[in-house]
Amino acid sequence: MHVKGHFFPIASSNYQVCVATISDTHIEIINDEHVIARHAISSLNLSSGMAGLADELNFEDGSRFIPLDVNYRWPFKANNHHVMERLEKVNGQF
């Protein structure tokens, strides 16, 4: 599967228009037929889907990828680092 989007390198607000290629275990970010990043799907942090906003992939090295199609939803569940559990602890509900 191929998804066109913006790739933001580590600690940068500048982006490159790239294609994310998804396999069963990895995602590769390709620009001009060159692989510029490769990450295991199990290591990804996926932003929660909200209407009108694209699901953002945050990679463990700090880089990120945002699909051009705001309605695109990734076909996998990535590591969310127990966000809800941490929020409940902060609010004293845990």
C-alpha cells in the first residue's frame, strides 16, 4: 500500500512530499525513489483520528509523516504509549 504525504525530518518544520510504503512489519518513506526512512510498525506512535485531520505517524526518532488525504486512516494500530492510562493517572482517576 502506498500513501502520499508530507515527511517532516527530525526536529524540522520543513517537509518533503513523499510516499509511505506499508508492508506487514515496516513502513518506508520514499522520496524520488530513494528510501529516506524505514521504521517498524510496532514502534510507531499514531495520532488519534479526528474528523477533518489526517492521522499523523510519529516515529521513534522524532520524525513524522502526515498523509495528504485528511480522511485517510492507517490500516494498523500503532503503539499509543498508553496515552489514556497516563491521562487518567494525571486526573487522579486511576
